[in-house]
Amino acid sequence: MRIFFTIYVALRALRRNKMRSILTALGIIIGVGAVIVMVSIGDGSQSVIEAQIASLGQNIILVYAGSATSSGARTGYGGAGTLTIEDANAIKSEVRDVIGVSPEVRGGSQVLANGLNWSTRIVGESEDYLAMRQWPLATGAMFGDQDVRGNAKVCIVGQTIVNNLFPDGDPVGKTLRIRNMPFKILGVLVSKGFSLQGTDQDDMVMIPYTSAMKRFSRQTFLPFINVQAVDAEHMPAAEQDIANLLRDRHQITQGRDDDFTVRDQQEIADAAAATTATMRYLLFAVACVSLVVGGIGIMNIMLVSVTERTREIGIRMAVGAHGSDIRLQFLIEAVVLSLMGGTLGILGGIGASQLISRLNHWPTLISTVAIVAAVLFSGAVGICFGYYPASKAAKLDPIEALRYE
């Protein structure tokens, strides 16, 4: 019964000073809310990055052309004419763990249809591209191998093109003019929305890469090649085989630098994950500082409370309360303040996360682990920062406490 009476006394003391209790808990509320919001933003960013990497397709390897130098300025990957269509064909036919290859050529142009015009990206790909990217068509069909071989004037369009040039109906079978050349629309891609970099993935026209090279870029080399391995386990072997094949074809002898670069999704994912992890740790550290500040606020108020209630403590001891009862009472008060602040902080953090997601269109993901950790941490803060004031109260001399004014 003693423990229940002590809890009752502690709760009554908090209820007697409602405003002080709320202001004391405010530091924990802000700290826990900040933890929830920061972790939600970090987890949301991580999930978007993972989705963006996954949108590249399963088991994709990227082969970049080398860097070119002009007047002392280096162009970076893809600038040199070191990859050719023959290289892409050789990778597809000679590397055993490869099931799909799509050379890629990119550019931009104004496109016209129905008396309307729109500036967009023109992307040249092979017939394997959509299967590699796991990007289905909403309507129509993908161009085929014959279209690629024949430099056909056919295309696939994204949803943004449909919205801006064909607002009244299905564009499949209609004509789209690219640099005054008529291209027949074969299909419309399923909408993918914006990428993490803010690029509208639906704002593009896809044509056979041979058509892009012959009719627009006028180049005989490829900036890079998309390659799909049979599965994740065979990706390292496929990368090595691709590198060996290209060294052979480009007659690169031992000791000389490669004029190409081979990268896989995992390397891209690891780089993105490292950046996101750094941001998450930074945000979490800032939020934890808020929690510690809230804990210091609880300690400060509890010390003031011990001073103000010295006579009350003396009376309780005089009528039979032990030092352990006094210590427990003040500990309960500190823990209740912390848990109350933690609960309100969780609700506020979840609400703030949803609000941020709606207003700023930032990705947020509520983490159950973060919620549990915030509750446990807030309880620990109450115990840690409440113990000293509780011990101080328990060590008061009853006679001196009764004399205190």
C-alpha cells in the first residue's frame, strides 16, 4: 500500500502545480517531437533513395564511356567516344551472365502535336529498356528489334507529354514531330512522377537509340550502356567479364588506364545511403540535444520543488515516511513529467511529420523503432535527471526540514 500512496502523493503534487508541470514537460515534448520528425524525414529520404535505385531496374550495370579533354577541360564520364554500338552488341552476345542490353543516347528538343509544343528530353534506348527498368506501358506497345535496326521514326511517350500535347485523348497511333520529323507514337508509359533530384521522369520521349544517333546527335559513339545481369549473385562476374571484353576490344594493354567505367546499382546505392545516413545521424544528434536540454529543465524544476517543499518533506518524515519514500515520490514526479512529455511529443512529432509531408511534399516515414526509443529515452531522462533532486530530498534532516520557512 505504501507504494500506491507514494504514487498518489506524487501525482497530487504535479496536479497542484499544473502550469509548472506543463512548462517542465515542454522541453521533453519538443525533444521527443524533434526526434520523431527528424527520424521520419531521414527514413522517408532513405525510402525514396531506395525506390529511385530500384527504379533503375533489377541487377543493372552501367558502362560509361571515358572522359575527354578539350583545351585542358575534362568532360567527365561519357564525354569521350570510347563506346560503340558494336561494343554493346558484343556485351549482349559474349558475356554469359547478361540478359539485356540497352545503349543510351540523351538529348533535348521541342516537340509538337495538335498545334501545341513542349520542350522535353529525347532518350534513345533499345527494345530491352522497359523490361530492364521494370517500367510498364499504360497503353500501346514498345518498339521492337526491327525498329531499332531500321532507325524507325517511332516513339514511346511519358505521361507529361500526353498531358501537355494530347489533353483530349489517347495519343497511341498519332504523330509527334521532333525537330520537324514525324514520329509515330506506339505507346504511353505508366507515370513514375518526380525523381529524388527533382526531375520529372514522365517528361520524355523515348525513341530507338539508332534513330537518336542517326537523326539527332549525329554521333557514332555511345555515352553509356545499360546492362542487366541474370541475377544479383552473378553481377560481380558480369562486371568483370564486361571489363575484360572491353579491354580486349579497345586493345588496352596491361598498365594502361581503361577508357570506360563499369558501375553497378550497389555502388550507387551505397553512395546514396552513406549521404543519407550522415544526414540522419546529424538530425538525430540535434534532436537528442533537445531531449538532454529538456532533462536539465526537469532537474532544475525538481530542485526548485525540493526547496519549496522542504517543510512538506519534513512533515511526511515526521509522520513515518522513510527517505526511500521521499526519493521514490520525487522520482515518480520526474518520470511522470518525462513520460507525459514523451507521449505528447510523439503525437506532436507524428502530426508535424504528416504536416511537413503535405505542405512541403517532403517524404516522411514514421518509424516504430523511433517511437519506442523516444518513450524509453524520455523515461530514462526522467530517472537520470530526477535522481539527484530525489536523493537530495531524501537526505533532508526531518527536524531541519520542519524548521524551514
